[in-house]
Amino acid sequence: MMLKKILLTGTMLAGFAIGPAFADAPELNPALSPVAGAPMVDLPASTKQSFVLGFSNISVVNTWRVQMVEELKNEAALHPEISQLIISDAGGDVNRQVADIESLIARGVDAILVSPGSEVALNGALEKAHAAGIPTIIFSSNATPEHYTVKLLADDAQFGRDGAKFLAEALGGKGNVIALRGISGNSIDNDRFRGVTEVFADYPDIRIIDQGFGDWAYDKGKQVCESLLIAHPDVQGIWSSGGAMTQACAEVLEENGLPMIPMTGEANNGFLRTWKEKGLQSVAPVSPTWFGQQGVIAALRVLEGAPIARDNLVNPPPILGDQIDGFYRADLGDAYWVGSPLPDEKLKELYGK
């Protein structure tokens, strides 16, 4: 278990308003919408004037997750009522993430933010948090305990459908496809691939002939893509669960003298650069990194008694080929993911060329 304590300095808010006086409570991103029929959170406001938040992260295995954590930390630093943020990183091990959550419970944090590595493996630990009276905010990927406080998720099945619809059209409804998937067992990857299979069920002449898991990472994605293309050099299309893997796959095609066949991407700066420079046939579904930031805001709204729905969803439209210039930032490096709430000076510090 790796626990990193971050002490956020700043003067506590004098006379910090709680309960129904939540006019100054931070607002969620308007792109997040309550799921139809979702109840509002019904918990009493905390009587505390300052809060300790715990964040259990499955890993920082790729640049999307690195940026998500930076955005979470930046948002927490903006709120003097957050006296301490404790971050745990499970290094991709769900058993370790269970232990991390149990450690946060034992430390008596005021709320636990969770970016899960598994839909089911964390449920027991999250139920323990509920039993201890600790609000839980599940975001970016799903977990399925009976009791939780707030979920902030993307419509990842739609992410998969957007890419599959593009491929079906680009291939004229027939052809062999390989799939570059994310992390095995993760709800994001499961849902994205479910969306793909739903679309391809209407196209019997499109077949997914092989697949591999690249962890949404550039380096592993490149290895997986190379292995798949060696095994299937006659493939006609590539569906990818993440932009960094697509960027790597385009480079594999070029390095091996293979044609730039249609492939799906994501709203990552490196992929957008590759798309632009190589003239790819592609589409870029969007999965925002700002879930970490929104997790902090959701926790504060719960603790301060401000209204918030139990289940919230974001479903941004994909980026199309004629929209690249509106999202690509030539002044930032490949690791940047578009739409970050980080201030520009921080983005240039992290990703500036």
C-alpha cells in the first residue's frame, strides 16, 4: 500500500457555511447530467469546518490518469476547507486498492474518492466505508456496491459505439478488424467494447478477428498493435479503446510499410497531432480527464449539504476530422488530453514544448 499525504496550506474559512446555506458550494461541470430518475443524495451536512479527503486510485498507468490526478490535486488546493488530501495509488492491483480503501476508513477521512480498477472487487471495502458513515464518490470507472453516495461516469458504451459506427461506414460494412483494448476487467473497457459489439451485430460482414489489452498506454499499446498486425497483416480496420494506443499503432503501420487503414482514436493531443500529420481516416471519442476535479467538487457538495444527484453521466460528442484544429494544441506535448480545467500556466509547466 502506498499512501501519499498532501497537506494543503491556507487559512480556514471563518464561519464556514454548512447545511442549507450552500450558495458558495462549488458547482459541477454542466456537461455532467443526472441520470434519468436518479435520486438526490440525502445525507445531513457535516458540522465540521474543515475536511480530510481520501482518494483511492487504481493506478497512473497512462497519461490520461496522470492528468486526472493533477486536476484532482489542483481542485483540492483551491478549497481552504479541505485541510488534507490523502492519495493512495494501488499500482494496478485491485487487492492493494481494497487495502488502500480500508486504510482510508481506518484513518477516519471525511469522504473517500475512488477511481476503481474493478467493477466488483472493491465492493466489500466500499460497503465498509458506508457502514462507517463515510461518503463515497465513485468516478471515471465503475464499481457496483449496493451503497454508495455519488457516481460520476461517462457513457463508455457510447464511446465504443461512436468508433464502431465510424469504422462500419469507413469499411463499407465489411472487413476484418483488430481491437486494441484498455485494462482487462475494467468497467470502462468492458463498456466501450460492449458498444462496439452492439454496432457490429448489425454488420455481419465485419469481424473482430483478434484483440489485445494495451492498458491505454502508448508503449504497451505499441507492443500489442505490432503483435496483432504481425499475426494479421491483411486487416482492414482498427478499433482502439484509447488515443495513445492509436497513435502508437499508426506509427507501427508506418514503420512496417503498411497502409494507413481506418482506425479510431481519442481526444489526446498526441493522437490529434498524428491524425493531422498523417491524414488518417479516424474519429476521436471524448472521455474527459476532469473526473478527478469533479470528484472533489462532488465530495464538497455532499459534505456541505448542497444538492447533488446520486448518479451523473457525461456523454460528449466525438471530435470529427474537420474539428481537429479546434482541439489540438501545438504548444503542448503529446501527453496532454484536451479539455483540461488546469490553468494554462500549469498546462505549460506540465506539457509545454
